Amino acid sequence: MKASSGRKQTNKATASSSVKSTSTVNGTNGQILPQTGGFRGIKSKIKWRFASLPIRNKLIIIFGILVIGLISILSFTLIQNGKRLLTERLAQSCELSLQHVSQNIKDDLLIYYKNELDANARSAPLGVIREAILEVFIEGIDGLEYSQVVGRDGRVIAHSNNALLNSQVSAEDSLFYAQLKTKYIREQGDLIEHIHPIYARRGSGETVYLGVATLGFARSIIMAPVKKATQAVLYATLAITVISFILIYFVAHRITRQIEELGRGVQRISEGDLKSEIPILSNDELGQLAREFNAMIKHLHEKLYMQKFVSKYTIKMIRDRYAHGLPMEGESRNVTLLFSDIRNFSNLTERLSAREIVNLINIYLDVQAQIIEKNQGVVDKYMGDQVMAIFDGEKQEDRAVQTAIEIQRAIRLLNHKRAELGIMTLNVGIGINSGQAVMGNMGSKNRMDYTVIGDVVNLASRLCAIAQPGQIIAPIELSSLLNGDYPKIQLNPVWVKGRSKPVATFEVDYDHAIIM
């Protein structure tokens, strides 16, 4: 059993090692690079590298390869066609010249061979043969190096170079010439030799081989026009390629610029910037996409701006219930309510303009809202100069009391600073209550709000109404729900509208309270 276990551990370690060896992590961006060996590994790496390139570079590479490939094919075709046409024309010219020479000297060759032993008798046809060969040579055909007639015995009967007259060709060439039945083009080093066999028919119908007429051309001279044309094509190809790459770069830049702007716009949205617009750089599909994207940003910005006028409870409820497919129904929940109201504000605003009134209220409401959210509460609504906040979940009562304490302390500090500047100051009274409340959508079909109603809400609101400036009041039952030991001041029971008995209350002494 131990040996089997050891083998399993070894196999696991080997498998783990093999898995680790198939890939490595790129240290720059954490991406996994393929590490398969062989051709597949190289192919996989190339594909991965290409996929990692920016779109602009991909377009340049793809179109560049297409342009280079197309130009190369066209250039190769042009060069080969030029070479073929030149070769064909040369062959046609040589064929006509050799046929003409062959026809003219055929009879003279027959006479020459009939009088092979009579030097005087064969001198006349020999002169005609040599004159015909010289006429071909002096025609000035480009690249023509020599013209000659080789007899059936392998001896040079006529040649454009007198020094080679009566010389003997090699036995291999003599045999090769004798075996030819039709014209033949032979390449030897830098020479291109056009060979035309000469045959005559006797009266008996027998065909007699008399020799060959050949024209030798220098390849370098013949192909000089092709070489020049090739250089011209290569220069044109290079120029077209450079111009094409420049055009491809600008086209790719124009296409990808809009995409890059869209990418930057998405990044700005992810960073919370909903005020910027994406520049529209074209009228094509990418430009239309940019327009739609700008419209989406504008619509999203409007939605988020309008959320300021909707309580966070409403937004949270919509998200949670919509995500889980739950109906928008009411429910009973245990919550803690905090009401805060600015005191004597109406008497102080008689000498202020509407703008100054709004700015003054917002200063004090903003201080309270920040503290409420800091203690995980939610501002349910603003009612003029009054704030209604909801706390739920664990330690909701303690968080509500702590919030009230921090609000009174923050307002006192704010008032101290404003008083030093000679600016109007305000105070708030706070009422807190905790208990079961009904939470749900309240309102009409066209305008609804997710809020809380019930006796616990009413009592918190009425305790706030009787609280003095700088005072925090809560029912005595709340003290038993608190985990923290907050200094309390017992108050006389108060009569609250809607209750048949007075409500026992206490005041939180926030001057001596220690916030945990």
C-alpha cells in the first residue's frame, strides 16, 4: 500500500510538473503564454502575439501583406511575360534568319559535297555559303556573338570569325548536330545557341544531312532589357509599397482613432466621469457608434442625477427585487427612525432671499446626511428643513443614537465657526424611535416611493417636533435596546397626538457621551 501511494504521489508530481511546463506567466501583465514545443508551439506563439497587437498594427500587417503579395505577383508576372516575349521574338527572328540562310546555302552545300575532292569546283559554293553567314552576322542583331555553318563531318565550313574557319567541333557536338531533325535552342554558360539542321532531298527521295547553321547569342546582352525592366519594376514596386504603407497607416489610424476614443470614453465612465463626450471623427458605423455612445452617457448621467431625488431605500429595493424577480410588495420590518428638524428657521428667513434660504438649509442638511451615511443609515426623504433617516440591521438602535450625537456635535462646531464670521446659525431637534414598521411602495401608479409607515414612524416624528434646539429625545423603551452606555436624562412623560397615555421619554446627553 505504501508503494502504491508513493507511485500515486510521483504520478501527481509528474502531472503537476508537466502542466506547469506547458505554460508560463508573462511577468508584465500576468497573461499566460503558450509554451508547447515544436511547430505547434511556434504557431501558437505567433497567434498569441498577433492577437495581442493593437488593432492599428493588425490592420497595417494584414493590408501590408496583401499589398506586398499582390505587387509581388504582378511584378513577377510582368517580368516573366517580358522575358518570355523577348525570348519568343528572338527565337522567331533567329528562325527566320536561319531558314533563309539554310534555303540559300542548301544547294551550295550539295555542290560542295559533290566536288569534295575538287578544290577549284567547291570554292565557288563555299564562297556563297560564307558570304551568307557574314550577311547574317553584319545585320547587327543585338547580342549576336557569332554565326556559323558546321558541315556533316563536324568541320566549320563558314564562320563570322575567320580564325575559326575549318576548325573541328567536338565529337559530341558533331554527333549531337547530326541527330537533330528540327530547330533547337541550346544554352551553354553565357551563350544561347540557336541551331537549324540542314537537310536536302535527292532525286530518289532520300533525305541527306548536310550540316547545321547556328547563331550564338550572349545571354547577358539579350537579357539586358529584361534586367533593366526588372530593375524598373522593382523600383516601382518599392515606391508603390512605400506609398501603400503610408496610405494604409493613415487609413488604419483613422479607423482605429475612433475605436481608441471609444476605449478612452469607456475608461472615463469606469472612473465615474459622465460629463465628457467622445469626439465623432467619421460618418461611418464607428461614427454612429460614437453618437449612440454619447447619447448613452448623457442618458446615464441624467439617470444618476435624478437618483439624487430618489431615496436610497427605493433604489436598493428596486435593484434587489428586480435582480431576484420579486414583486414590489410591502413587508413588516424592524427599523429605527431618526427625525431631525431645524428649529425656528421660519422666523430667521424673513430677511433672506430664496437663494440664501436654500443654500443655508443645504449646508445643514448636507452635514446631517454625511453623518447618517457614515453610520450606515439611509436618508429616506427631505421634508423642507426636516430629515427622515432609516437604520436597519445589526445594532441599528446604537447607530441611530450615535448618528444623533454626531449630528448635534457637528452642528455645534459649525455654528461656532459661523458665529465667528458673523453668519447666521441654525439648530436642530432630533427624535428617535425603534420598532416594527411597514416598508413598501407608496404612491400612485405614475409616482411611487419606497418608504416606511406605521406608529413607530409617527412617534419618532412627534418626538422630533417637541425636541428643543440641540436636544435628542427617544422613548424609554429604546434604552433597553441599546448596547452602548449613553448618558441619559430622564424627562417627564409627554403627551403625543394619537396616544391615549403619555409616553415616557429620555434625553441623550451628547456632551458626555462616548461614541464607540
